[in-house]
Amino acid sequence: MIRIGSGFDAHRLVEGRPLILGGVRLDFQMGLLSHSDGDALTHAVCDAILGAAALGDLGRHYPDTDPKYKDISSLILLEDTGKKLKEAGYRVVNLDATVIAEAPKIAPHSQMMARNLATALNIDPDRVSIKATTTEKLGFTGRGEGIAAFCSALIESV
């Protein structure tokens, strides 16, 4: 059996926090506000995988009210999500994700992001696609107020 899931996440950009996307710390003057490290890309990936397997969402498994997740690396959450997926009898076939941001440029880091996500899930990096786009100055991402990410996940039973 194959199943498809989609994930979305967005966070506000604020000063005083590092910007982490796909487990990569980017050189940028602001970071994403969140209980965890704020990695919107990895959060979208987790939600896509959990959704594909009908396992709920990120907040259900890793609530922002739990102090043990304060400032946690989202790659750790993704690794645990991968374990939950395996326990449910599935594995990731591929991931296709898009980061929406006016800045910084994502393309120079997309391969490292794909490798980080693949490593956390114990899959080949060629199964992970990371793309980026802007909104041509429209909306909260266009005004530089935040960053968003979408992901589609294809999983199959093992």
C-alpha cells in the first residue's frame, strides 16, 4: 500500500534566535520563533510523514507545552517520527518540500538540508527534494515577517 501526506509549517522571524532550516544553521540576522529550534522545513516534513500514516500531527506527538522539547533540534523530532513510521509498518518513498521565504537564499543549502533530513530518516538523500520560492513580496513571507514550508510525503507499507 502507498499513502501520501502533506505538511505545512510557518514561524515568525525574530531577532536573537538562530535560523535553522533542514537542520542547517543559516547565516541570517533573524531566526524563527518556536518552542523548539523553529525549523519550519523539518516540521513540515514531520507533519507530512505523520499525516501519510494517519498518525496525527507534530503537536500531538511533541507538544509545545512539554518542557523537554524546549529548543530541541527538529532533526531529533524527525528521527523519532521515522521510528513511529517504521513501528506503524511504513517507510518513506520520497519527500518533496518547498521553503517559502524572501531571504535568505535557500538553494545554496538545499543539498545539505536534504542530506540532514535523509540521515534523520535513514533513507538515501536522492529521495528528498528541497526547493525554495518567494511570494514576490506578498503576504507575511513576502514582507520578511516569517518563513513557511510545505512538504509532500509518499510512504509505502513494508
